[in-house]
Amino acid sequence: MEELEKFLMKELKALLGKYEDLYLAPVVRDNGDFLIPLHPHLKKNREAQKRVAEAFSEMMKGDLGKKPRSKAWV
């Protein structure tokens, strides 16, 4: 099994070498899972975009307010 992990790690590093600006080096966890971390600056950008989207969503929800109740009987 260790040979397979070494082979997979070598292949992952070769593949991720093409995307150095997107991902960090892969890591094997204690339980045998491979972890491919996203580059920190991309994580910050995603978090910032998420916060802006949430802020706009909350503002838009606040603008809607309560719907006026229809006085017509249906």
C-alpha cells in the first residue's frame, strides 16, 4: 500500500505542478486521505466574494419588506 501512496503522490505532484498558482503541494493524512489545498490567496478571494454576495442578498431582502395584504377576497 505504501508503494501505491508513493506512486499516487508522485503523479499528483506532477499534475499539480502545472497549476502551482492554484494549488499547494498535496498531503497524505494519517487516515490515508490525500489533501490538495487551494492556494491561500484564492481562498481569500472566494471568502471576500462570498461576503459581498451575502451582503447584497441581505440588503435586497431588507428592501422587499412585507408584502401588502390584498384587500380583495379571493
